[in-house]
Amino acid sequence: LAASRMGGSAHASFTLAAILGVGGLVGYARARSLPSLLGGAISAGAMLGSGLLISDGRDLEGHALGAAASGVLATGMGYRAAMTKKMMPAGAIALLGAISAAYHGKKFNDWR
């Protein structure tokens, strides 16, 4: 898929997928945290799937997947941030998830 043909909606999903994937790898490399690696891989995979659906013209399904995955991410990492009282990394990822959930939720409603 040529970057020049990719819409902004797909870029948002692909960017978050990259951030989550790299974050999971960094968490594993620094602390040997298997939950970080698996969580990052699963979350990145869902956002990658969202971006691919959007790029394929299946905007409704792509934004639905992006909103759902981002909502789960925001909730899970928000809970972790509240329990640890640490902004990094859980609070930052929760914030990104919330922003992404709001964006994809709005775009889902636009396509309905």
C-alpha cells in the first residue's frame, strides 16, 4: 500500500500500532516483562488490523475494531496507572488509548 494513497484514519491506526509494538518490546527488553510483550503485540495487532481494514475501504469495520481495541487499552492501562500511581508508561498509554477510542468512535459514527 503506497503511503500516498493511505488516508489519515489508517495513519492513526498504524501509528498507534507501531507505538504499542515498540512499547511492548521495550518493556520486555528492560524488565523481561512477558505481559508487556504480549500486551504490546496483541494491541499492536488489533490496531494494525484496524488500519488495514480502513485502507481496504472497510472503514466502518476498521473504526469499530480501532474503537474497541483502544477502549480496552485505555481501560486496562488506566486501571494499572491508577493502581501504581505512575504516569509512565501506563498513564501515557491509557491516554493514547482514550484519544484513539474517541477518534475511532467518532469516525465509526460518521460511517454508520
